[in-house]
Amino acid sequence: MDTMYDVCRFLHVISVVFMSIPLFNLIVVNERASLGPTFQYYADRYMENIIRRGAYRCFVFQTTVLATGILLLLLGPLGLQSIWTNWLIIAKTVLLFVLMGLLSYVHLHLQPNIESLLAHLGPDSVVPEDLMTQLKLLRLRRKRLATFCLFILITIIIFGVQVNAPFDPLLTIALIALAALFSWRANKTLLRFGWI
């Protein structure tokens, strides 16, 4: 039983790590912005493909986190009842469902709208005058949601490392504030050197 618990714990943690897609999408978007505001078919198509396909990966990782989280409660010392009694697990679970909902909104609503704008364009197409205005609005909304998702993901990690041994509440608040600051910074800059 201990081996199964350890395997679930590993899968749970590695899936959370792989859910860092919002961070890397922000990096991709900021790299694209460095090419200038005009539509560039190959760069724009490449970026949209990365973001669109990343959603599928993230759904798999989120589902793995949910399944392994339930298994960890069933197999571990906390028990399934901690979903209702442990505020850290409640918060992690609620935030995971918020992430799933936001990803669903982006994947089922925003991304199809972006794809419909680009569907009839090719490398040699004449770009409609209002394309970049429409595209910019949708991309800006998606970027803001990615920033919020990154903040939620870091907050889930902050709560997750405390499940067995909670931190001082002031430290938790300070870490969440730093998560907000880092997410904002990832939105605004290219993060060329990781944290710096």
C-alpha cells in the first residue's frame, strides 16, 4: 500500500508541475509581441498552435491531479473526509475546479473565436484591416486569464506543500502575494532569466 501511495504522490506532484502551461503560454505570447504588432502568418499560426494544443495537455494533467489527489486521500492518513474538513484541501480542490473551468472557457470559447479569425488566412493572404484589432482583444483576454491561472496554480502549490504541516499564516499570505507579483510580472515581461 505504501508503494501505491508513493506512486500516486509522485504522479500528483509531477502533474502539477506539468500544469505550468499558463506560464509558458505567457512566455510564448511575450516572445511573439517582440516581433511587432503586425500580423505575421507563420509566427502567429505557430503561437496559436502551441496554445491550442497545450489545452489538451493541461486537461490531462488537471484530471491526473484530481484523480491522484482523491487516491492520496483514500490511501493516506488524511482520509477522504478531509475534502470537507481540511481547509487546505478544500481550497486546493476548489481552485483546481476553477482552473478547469477557466481552461474550458478559453478552449471552448476564446480559442475557437481566434481560430475563426485566422481560418481563411494563408502565408500570402491579404490581412483584413480590422483583423489585428479583433485578434488583439481576444488575445488580451486570453493573456489575462493565463495570468490569473498561473496565480491560481502557484497558490495551489503553496497550499499543497502545507497539507501535512501548515505554515505560519503570515508566511502563507506573503507567499500568495509573491505569487500574484510573479504572475503579474510574467504577464508584463519576457522573464528572460527565470525569476529575474
